[in-house]
Amino acid sequence: MDRRKFLASAGAVAVSVTAGGARAAIGANDKIGLAAIGVRNMGWADLSSAMATNGAQLVAIADVDKNVLERRGAEAAKKFGSKPALYSDYRKVLERKDVDAVIIGTPDHWHCLQFCDACAAGKDAYVEKPIANSIAECDAMEAFAKKYKRVASVGQQQDSSKMWSRVIEMARGGSLGKIARVDVWANFRYGAGYAPAADSEPPEGLDYDMWLGPAPSRPFNPRRLHGLWRLFWDYGGGLMTDWGVHLLDMAAQGLGKTSLPRRVSGAGGKFAHPETSSQTFDTLNVNYDFGDSSIAWSNTAVPVGFYGMSYGVAFNGEKGVLAANREGWKVIPNPDAKGGAAKAESGKPENNEHLDHLKDFLDSVRARNFDTACTLANGAFCAKLAHLGNISARLGKTLSYDDAAKTFSDAEADEYLKPRYRAPWKFPQA
């Protein structure tokens, strides 16, 4: 059993009825009533892919930025043939009886609450990665999906890639020999070039209080808006939770790991661009110790990397190295390997993974299939790996985390498990 199916198995219970206002059954030829929450960037990309499958009818979109909302509404009318209802408050979307499923493309600090509200309203959900901005939120989302028996998928589209399936198959297949270490790296000029800016009034049309949601109150600052929010701990986890979940997913699957590592050791800082306004690390090293093998993450804001790749995953085997990223894969033989080296070969992407990922979600909603291409459990596993690395580096400590007891080996680290939601928002309890 592969890791994704193993993680999904506990919640993959067939049901014949749905909660709340959703339809009890969707026919094979019926279109799914779809809505999107947060449509500036990835939410819009996800929605576009979903609509391209011809399996959904767009009902509504929501965004706290009126300018984004109206622009996307007009684009949707032109691109998809009918104009959706527009809302600034996502809760109005969830009240609609004609919405079967939602796409959540908001900043990370909003994912948990919106997902849990969607489940409670009887809606299935596709949520962008990382599924949440904390470990406790990951657990809450899994509890809500299980309680309300909702189909869920996470925006880790490499899980729908035929090429990456081939890479994982090769890593597990034995042709590389024993793999003791997997290198994972992502070297981008992430957040560089953004000097600090003064606090100011929010731009016209932005409901800034709603944008903050459960995050702490603070004055508006343009360096924390739109894609830059990822660089601040209240809203995101930097490059580690952005790209890290994708690449760590592939590394862990290649090793066949279904449990979190026994130890995590991280070190990082703003070493490449200390002048920026960001809080998250532009330089980071994390080692995940699984007992019989390890995954080593690294990133720095210099766009060069191993094997001619600025980002990627490398399975270091006795007989050769298998290096891959989204552009392709290659095997570099070890000429000194006992018993013969691995065969030199290479490959390229074979399918539109993003389109296929959204199609899988819609097909799963229709079939009430809980084993989606990237299950919520798999998304939680990968998000936790990323959060563990960040927490270890923020504290400068080697940590052990007990995922059953929901506690670290260190009391100080436990303070990072669960965010304190700003009133009137409340942390969801299933």
C-alpha cells in the first residue's frame, strides 16, 4: 500500500447521504455546483483548471478585495459563459444550496477556518497547499472532514503527475540500490528586492479586517499583502511551506514513509537578504531523521542548485542518483557501485498534472471517493513536515514530535503548535 492510500484509509468510508445543504447524490452527467474562495492567484488557476474539465458549473466566487472580485467576475463571465454571484464574505457562499464544492485559494492563515466551515455546511473542498499554517490546524481539518464525511483534495498537483509517479516507482524499485538520503532543495530569490515600507491605509476596495481574519491585529502594510504575505509567520511559512510541501511529498513517497521523523534539526536565517522586510528564512537547512534514512532540505536565495537544477529532489542510491524536478528527471550512474551501476536514463513530464488534479477532485466529488489524488491526510503529513522544519529552525533546537500525543519533546516548541485566533474568530472544534 502506498503512503497516500495508507494515510487516506482511516477516513475513506463510503456514505450515501451528505450533510447540510449539499445534494445527496450527483449524477454521472450532472455538473457540480462550484464556488471559489480567494481568486487573485492560485484560487483562480485552480478554478480555471476545474472549469476546463467541463465537469462543473461555476456558481459563485468570493474575495475580500473588491477590485480582484469584480475583475475575476467579469473574466469568469467571458471565459466560462456565465457570470458567478460575487461575495466579499465567504460565509455567504457556503449558505448557497446550489454549491456542492468549493476551492479555497486564500492565504494560508485562512485555510483551516474556511475549510472547516465548508465541511460543516456540507460542501466538499479543494484546498491549496499547505493545508494550514500550523500543525493543530491540520488536525482540526482532518477531524472536520471525517465528522462531516466530506471529500477533500489538496493542491499538491505533483500527486497527479505521471512523471513523478514514475520517479517514485524508480526510487522504490531497487534499481538505485539502497537509498539512505534524499536531498531536497529550492533555491529562488524568494522575497528578495522588497525593502521595508511604512504602514499605511489599506487600498480602496480591500476589506483589511476580513483579510486578517483570525490573524493578530496590526496596521496595514503593503509588504504583507498579496504574494508577500508568505514571508510573515502570522500568515505563512515562507519557502518551506510554499515549495517545501511539494518536494518533501515526493521525497517521502520515494522512501515509502508514512510516519513523521523521529528527530528534526533545522537552522536558518535571513542571511542572503537581511535588508528585506520579511520574517521567514531566505536560507535554511533541515534534516529529517527517520531512523533508517534521512531527508535533507536546503534553500538559499541564490538560484543555482544540484545537478544543474535550481530546485529538485535527489534520491542518493548506492548504484546511482535519481534527480528530478517539474521539468524532468535523470539517473546519474555510480561507476564505482558494487554489482554494477544504475542505468543512465532520463524523462520528461507526460501529462498536464494541474488539469488532471482538478479533474480527479471533481470526479471524486461525484463518486463520493475519499481517496483523492492528494488526500487531506497526505496534505497534513507534508504540511507537518514543513512546519516541523520551520519550528526547529526558529528555536534553534533539535526536536522530536509525537503525532499521537500532539506534543513536542520541548515545552517551548509546543507554543508553536496552535495559533491564538483573534476575536471574534474561534479555533474550530469538531
